[in-house]
Amino acid sequence: MKNTIYIRKPNHISTARFTLSTIEYNIIYFIIDELMKSQSLDINMVYSEQEIVIELKKIDKYNNYQRIKDSIKSLASKQVEYHINIPGGNGKSEQVQENITSLISGIKYVRNSQYISFIVPSQACRFFCYLGGGFTSIQKAIAIGLSSIYSKALYELCCRWKDKGGYNCSIEDLKVYLSIENKYKQIAHFRQRVLDDSIVELKEKADLFFTYTLTKSDKKFDKISIKIHGNYKNKSGFSGVKEEHYRFVYSFLNRYFPNYKDSKALDYTEILVKQNNLEKAFYRFIKLDDNYSEGTKTKKDIYSLLVNVILPELEVLKSHIT
């Protein structure tokens, strides 16, 4: 596997209709990484069959040889149906091309070896390499490190829509995207096992995570609004943002920098998140809140401390405060 940080995943792969296991997801990431040198916007690009060699321990952290081999065999037995948009030219309208291909056409391995190789046919290379329909840049180490198939898929969605700050769709469309149309009929199960569990894992391991709001029509939840957040890095890895910390810090700052005047409370909260100081601020502000409740400090005292001492110490720029 190369030393690239990001892989470019064509968007038609994410919308193609096939179900993957976590190991199969990782194999797909490896294939894309190996074929990135051949990726192109040219619809007429001719691709040749490729042999890809992968070290087993990089696919599965448990290094389960049989499980990896079974996953590759499973991929080899799958056909994927997808479509790509062919741009129009010379006055012609855009066309949609339907394609069906096998992802892997052969496997080679030596017993007890740490490596396995497989053949990607030319049509599948096109599937992995054509970027004309758009693509999403994904941090490959993070994507591979996620253990849930839902976390992987929702991480990709976060990467695709992070510049927009979020994504809105029907719950049914999201289930189609996740290939679970006929699962989790109870909304509580869908929330817990798909959405909430994924949020926990993304906060723990990824550079992005999401929060969501469900809305009803005719007394039934049918729409979802997803908001995408940065997950900021510290020395020990990616630290998540605890929702209760965020809510309290924003609420506390809003008392001293009210939002009907300006957006300082929200701006300062976001800066604290970015500087990885939200948790530290949370405990400082709780103490100040207790001081105010006990009458040992006035609101004016706390405002002065915030502006002149605490916020600068927490790396909220003094120029920004003034």
C-alpha cells in the first residue's frame, strides 16, 4: 500500500447496488489505492487487467487468513451493476451508461504466506478508476480502521458532504445508500444500531463525525438532517467532542456574549473545539457557574475573567475577543 493519505473513491462506487462486509470494504480501499495512478476523467480511457498484491495483516487487524480469503472469494463471486454519466458534446445531451462487471476474476496465494494477490479485470478497473461522475477524497487509514460497515459508509458520506456542512434526505434513501432497505423497521433500532453506534466510533477514530435530526410526516419519522463536524486531533489521536460539553460551554458563553448581539458565543465554542480545549473550558466554566450561584463572583467579575484571562489561556485569540 502506498504512502498516500487520501484515496479518491469514484461516487458511482458508493451508489452501486452491492453489499459488502467490513473486510470487503477494506479490500475495495486497497484496490482503489493501487489503481489511483490510472484514475482519469476520460470516459474513453482503455484499461488493462491488473494484478494486485496485498499484505494480509493490512486488510484485517486480526490477520485471519481464512476470513480474508473467504472475503476475496466473496468479492470474486459478486457482480456489480452501476451507471456512469457520459458528458454531452457538440450539442448532444448527457447520456447515462449502464454497466455490469465482476470485481475480481482470479486469486493467487501461497499457503502460509503473508501476502495474497488477485486479478482485477479491465472492466472492473474502469469501475474503480473513472472519475468523470465525481469522486470523494477519503483518509484511507481512517476508513480501513473503522470496524463497522455503517461507520465506513457514513464516514464516506461525511467526507463527500463536509464542504456543505451537512446532508438532508429521506430515511428510506439513506437506507438504500446503506443497503439496508429491509432491515431495522423500528426507528429506535435504526437510530441505535446504525446512526448512534456509528457516531460513537467516528468520534473515537475519525477526523469527521456527524449529528442528526429526524423529522416526522403524518406521525412517522421519514426524513433525516445530518450535520457534519470536524473531529480535531491531539497528540494521542483523534478526540471526539462530547455533546454535553459542547452544549454547556455554548450556553454558558451565551450568557456573557448573547447571540442576539453577535455570534461570539458560537465562534468561541468552535475555536475551543478546534484548539482541543473544549473539555478544559467545560470544567473551568462549571467552577465559574458555581461561583456565581454561591454569590462569590458577579456576572461582571466573570465577564472580566473570561475576556482578560480564561479565554486567552484557552487559546481563543485576544484580538478575536476584542
